[in-house]
Amino acid sequence: MSKDPREILNKEYTKRLNTVGLWPLKFAGYLRYEIKDSHFIKKLPSTIIRSVILTILVNISAAYVLFVLDYQKKHLSITETITVVCVTLIQNATQINVTFPNRNSGLELLNTCIEIDVILGYKETKFMRDIAALTFVGLSIFISLFQVAVLVVLYMAHEVSTSIHVVGSFFLFMAFSIFYDACVLVAFYNFLSLRVQYLNIGMMKLAKVNQEYFANQLFFNGILWRKSFDNLVTFHKRAEATQFIQVFGIIFKQLRQLEKCFRFTVSLQYTYLNFNDCTMCEILNSLISFTGMTSHKTIENHKIRIHMCSFYTLFSSQNITIMRTIAVVGWVGLGWIYLLTLSQHIDIYYRQIEKTTLICNYIQLKPIMASKSLFMEVIHVLLLHEPHTDSTDIRIFLSAKVLKLTKGVLRMLEVHEPRVSIYNMYYFNTSLMLQIAGSIFVYITVQLQLTVPTNRPSEVIANITDDSHRNIFVFR
């Protein structure tokens, strides 16, 4: 007796999502589901209460670090203080969003994943689940190593008590859990990209289209999808045209679920980076303007230095070591890496949908029945009532099936938006992030040019060409 494919996939997903890689999210309360007896269930009340307690502890740990350091006269810089406050607010907002409004959204996403793989075939899609899992593990290892590096740098830079180190480690762990949550989002987009590619290969095989007609993506085809995976695509041999269209419909449904589930965290991180960059620049301008009112000798004594790294401007004096500056810059740089990596994977998914449109349009404009030999066979069969072979029937059937399939997919693409929208305000992609990064960099550069004081003395140039009219130009 064969087992239910849905039950088999349910057990496999629970096993994959109960590994060591997801323990940080589970401890931090960022998981949007619960696992009980190899089944996904809604969040339990005990988990919600634990998440609320963790949020309170994060606020207490941040306040403890700030006030104890101030009491011990080991003051944090303005940049470090603002960073701690912003990270605390982001963690609180994300934790509340995951605990209350979106506490069951992960359950809907996982059920949709199972529904897609049941239609495509749970055995045939196992290699794609392995790819998504490896991607998540790789990103999680990168986040873990980055977290350890930041902790080591902070321990070496700050000579504080053991209690500060322990409380600070807990605070940083909860803060870095936001990036572990981003790894889950990237894995979901990889899931969608791989399924769309699977369907694209199936349509091209069904229509006998040369795959070299369509350009490959460097990152997707170089890392996620290998050429040998094309031989594993067998969906076109056993599926009807309606099943292709059904899977595309479920994929768009899951895309809207991902938007609803993660749009708050993405927009929050995006807003934080813009606010933090511009705020730090304004603080820098105020400090430089205030210092500019003093003499040049005072400026040289204070040795004001400006560090620009990863579109981020920092004010550092002799009281701030370079290692503490690196730690703050590393945190902001990780935020930019998070948004750029996410936008890149969203672009990969969107390029696969564009490839689907190209394939369908190509098949519609150049169908199989357009070949002259097949056209003559159809005329002989339908009009002259001549005997026909089985191969003619198969070719006519395939042509009608492919045309019906591609026409239905094109209609679905017309009514569904393949791009990722954040609260219907803007489409999130790599181009947007690069434009924002360029705008911030230009803004900071212009502000620095206007506010940084010069150290050279005043130069007085006298025009002595006319003794009766002397013009003096003073350049500062």
C-alpha cells in the first residue's frame, strides 16, 4: 500500500526544519510555526509568552550595557549608542511582528510548499529541496562566523567586566537572529526560483524547443541549477496542461504570502539603514561645524578623522579605537549585505518568470504545427480522409497541448504581478538597493565637502595693477 505523498513530504519537511541550523531561530522565538509529532501546528501560548519575555530581556540587557558602562566611566561613542538603541528598536519591532500578527504565516507557507511538491512529484523534486537546504546552511554558517568575529572584536576593544560581556553576548545573539530569519526568506525565494526553472525546462522539453535559444543567468545556472539537473525534469511526461497552470497559480499565491509575511522586517531593515546613515552624517556635520568655529590649532589637537566604509560615515576621536569603529561598521555592512543578497535572489526569481514569458511567446509564435510536413499530414488526414500513422496523432496532440498550456500560462502572467512589492509602495530589487546606496553615498559626500574645515591659512592676493583701485580677494 502506497503512502500519501503529502504525509511523506510533511515528515521530510519537519525533519529538515528541526535541524541544528534553525535552533537559533527557535531559541529567539523567530519561528512562525511549531513542530509536534512530525506535523506543523500553530504557535503555542507558551511560545508566545517566552517571546514576550525575551523581548523584555533584550530591553533590559541594552539598558544595562548603556548605563553600567556610563557608571564605570567607560562611555560609548555617539555612533555606538545610537546603534545600540536602533538595534534594540528593530529587534523589539521584529519580535512583536513575528509573535503576534505573523505568528502563523510560516504554517501557510510550508503548506503551500508541500502542495507544490505534491503536484510536481515528491521524489522528482527532492534534489531541489536539497539545494534550498544547502543554501540556507551556507548562509547560516556565514552569519554565525560574522557574529563570532564581531564578538571577538568587541571583547578585544572593550575592557569591561564579565557581566557586561555576558549580557552583551545575549543582546548580540538576539540582534543577529534577524539575519537568521533573512536566511529563511532567501531559502523560500530559492524554492520558488527552482520550481519555476523546473516548469520552464518541462515546457521546453514538451515543445521540443532548443534550450540554447534562451540565455542563462550567471549566478542561478552557476550555483543553484546545474546542466545535469535538466535530465531530472520529468513533469512534462505525466502532467496535463492544467497542472502546469495550477502550479504557476500556487507559486504566485506563495509569492503573495511571502510578501505579507516578511514585508515588515524587510521595510524595517531598509528604513533603519537609511535613517542610520543619514543621521550619522548629520551628527558628523554638527560636530565638525561646532569644531570649525574653533581655531585651526584646536582642530589639529583633537585630530578629527573621518572614516567612510560601506556607505557609512563615522566620527571617531582619540577615545574611540579603530576596533570599535570596525565593529559598528561591520554591523551596518552586514545590514547592506542582507538587503543586497535578498534583492539578488528576488531578481533571480523574477528573471525566471521573464524566461517563462519568453518561452511561452516563442511557442505561441512558432508552434509545432507550423512545420510544412506536419501541416500536409494534417490536411491529408482531415480533408482527404487518408490513413494516418500513430506518430501523426501524437504530434498533433502535442501541438494542441503545448499551445493550450502556453496560452494559459500567458493569461496567468497577465493577471498576476511577478514582482515583489513592499506595502505597494515600491518594488524591491537589486536596482533599487544600488540606487539607494548611490544616493546616500552622494549625500554624505556632498555634506562632507560643505562642512569639513580646511587647515590652510588665509591667502591674501593683492591686485596692484592699478594704484588707485586695489582689490583684495580672500580665499578660505
